[in-house]
Amino acid sequence: MKKKIVIIGSGPAGLICALCCCQNGIEPSDILIIERDSEIGGTLNQCIHSGFGKSYLDEVITGTELASILSDGIRQLGIECVTNSTVLSVDKSKRIRLVSPTYGYCTIKAEAIVLAMGCREKTKGALQIGGTRPAGVFSAGAVQRIVNIKGYMPGKKTVVLGSGDLAMIVARRLTIEGGRVICVCEPKEYVEGSDEKYKECLQDFGIPLYCSHTVTKIFGKERIEAVEIAHVDKRGKAIKGTAKKIKCDSFVYQCGLVPENEIIKETGIRLDTRTRGAYVNQYFETNVKGVFTCGNAVRIHDLVDYIVEEALIVASSICKYFNKEMEKPKNVIRIKNGDRVLYSVPQHLDVYDESLEGSVIYFRVNGRYDNLLITLKCDGKEIYTREKGKMSYLETGKILITQDLAKELEKAKEIVICASEKKNGNDIDNYGKNNE
């Protein structure tokens, strides 16, 4: 079977990319969406809380509403979606081996591929908590799916580990459904999620939060009976004599997300050891020509708005690819992470006939800062400094390449993004007045 465009994954990244490809002139019959779940929509289907759709629809709605709107758009256009389907492999020739109820085992030859598989949760093993392996231990994402889609409660008395937005949303949901969240433990000295979610999910529902605390042991054989929590020092080590046993029948943990990268590894696509996703250029094209990626398959996002941005970029990039506007770059500019910068995406800029103006560099810093300055160095020369103010490692920063910046960069070999604390003086900003 042959298809012009195959999109693997039907979360917001995959669906918006498909819809925008059609808006850019691609025929709906030329697109195939592959989804391993029984319904398209991805994680949006289990997000019944508000906070989605602002950048795409200019209104704030729930995740399930956004999934419904996008799915309706796909159906109205007649874009083919195969669900309950598993991609076994993708090779450099853009051949996809697939198992599905619709086609059985088959090979699909694509002209362009979009990897939009999203991400997966880290397992409990990453926490290194002692004890046995009883029933009643869940990841936060699994609980969200069990409660919101399946309609089951994981337990009546729950201890939650982690204070990211998802963990706090799950704690609130369990409380609304009649359960009791005994406490939320956070190993860090501060709440990991947003202040808004902390107030809405924990404070407003009277759920206790213990910062600088972690779960050190799980008790129970067939079913969890209790957990042990302890105060931790700044290195995250339990302090002797502070352990306390808490009875519960369920334990929910949030220990981070990882891009779904197994297919990427097998394809021979270069991976970034920091983001755990693919190396991409400003068009979100990988080192395999015609293979693009966006959303949480590239990096873990803090907002769906950024996933939407990337999907729009990929849809536009695919059209450029088919028009042969991205054959061979005249210059490749490496992007490196300097002081206090955790990662940056894209990892390189490819200079074609089209100017770099309008391209965006996304980045995250490695901590929490009150007066942050972002500096861009081009081949050792400082060309851009921008005050970001208060920023944490949970937030995405953006550098928009303006016309003046584009002229500085076009013949460069290397860019280094650095972060520092502002010490004195005014904001120095040569080219970034309109940057966020």
C-alpha cells in the first residue's frame, strides 16, 4: 500500500497536523493516521479538565472537547484513520510495517511520515521505593484513564507522590469522586506544578501537601495496606528518625514522562540525550529526509499550545518538502546548550533559500530563577540578550528569530544559548523586543 503522508499517533499533534495539511492543499485521501488505541484523540480523551484549545480555537475548553472537535474535523474531511493498530517498524526508506484489524499485517510505503506518538510515563522502578509489589500502585496517568474513561476508582484512601500538575489534578479528581487523598508528598522543597493548579486542586479541596517528603516503603502482599513516608534532605535522601507509616489502599505516583522513542531508535533517527526525542531542524524534520516529528514525541511539553505550534510548523514543512524547497541546505548551524540551559529544540538550523526569519528556538533552563537573562552567542560573539524574569525548568522559553537576527545567523557555524541571573542594569535587547 502507498500513501503520500502517514501520521503515526492521533493525539493533538497528529490530528492538527493532518487537518492543517489539508488546509495547505494536501488531499484528505493522501493522508493515513495510525492509532494504537481504540479511538483517536490520544491523551486528550482522558483530560476532562479545562485548559485546552486557547491557541488553536481561541477559547479555553476541556481536553475531551478538543479531542471531539479535532476528531469531527478528521471525519468530515474523510481522512482515513486505522485504530487498534500497532506500528512494528519504520525504516529509512519510509516503509512502515503495521498490524491492524483493517489491513492485517501490511507494509505501507509513504512519501512523508510524521512521528506523533506522544510520550509514556516512567515506571515505578524509577522511584526505587522498597517493599513488595501489591495491587493498588498506579501511575498518575493510569489513574486518570481508569477514573475518567473506565469509570472505576483505584481506591478509597490514597497517598500521592509528586506535585506536578497531573498529580494534583488526579488528587482533586479522586476527591471529587468520593475518595480520600490522605496527603500529597513532594520530595522537593517546593510545589513542582503551577501555583494555579496548587490552589485549585489541593488548597481548595483541603488536601494536605508535604514538601521535602517522599515515600520510602510500600507495605502489603495481595493489596497495598500502607506506605512509609519520610522527610528528605536537599539531596533527596531520607532523614533518619522521620519515617511515618500511613495506612492506605492505593498509592499514586508521578515520576515524569519520556518521549515515545522506540520507533525512532529503530529507524536510525538521531536522538537527543537530553530531550530523549529526535534531533530536528527548525522544520521539525529529522536526519532522515521526509520524516518529521512533533509534540511530546520530540520533547515533553508543559502546554498543549506548544504542541499545536509544532504541528502547524510540520504541516507547513511537509508542503515545502513536497515542493522540493528542502533539498540540501546551504549551511547547517549547530545549536548548543550553554550555562543553565537544560535543552533546546531544534538542535540545528538548516539554511535553505528561505530566510531563517520567523523560525523559533524553544528551550528550558535547569532550575528556578527570579531574574533570568537569556543570551545568544553566534560563533563566540554575543548577538542577543533578553530578560526573561521569573522562570523555572517546568516552563518553555522561546526565541523568535527576527529579520536582524536572521542576517547575523545565516553564515554562522554554531549558536550557544546561555542563561544567567540578572545582576544589575537594564534589559539589553538588541533584536528581541517582540520575543516572548
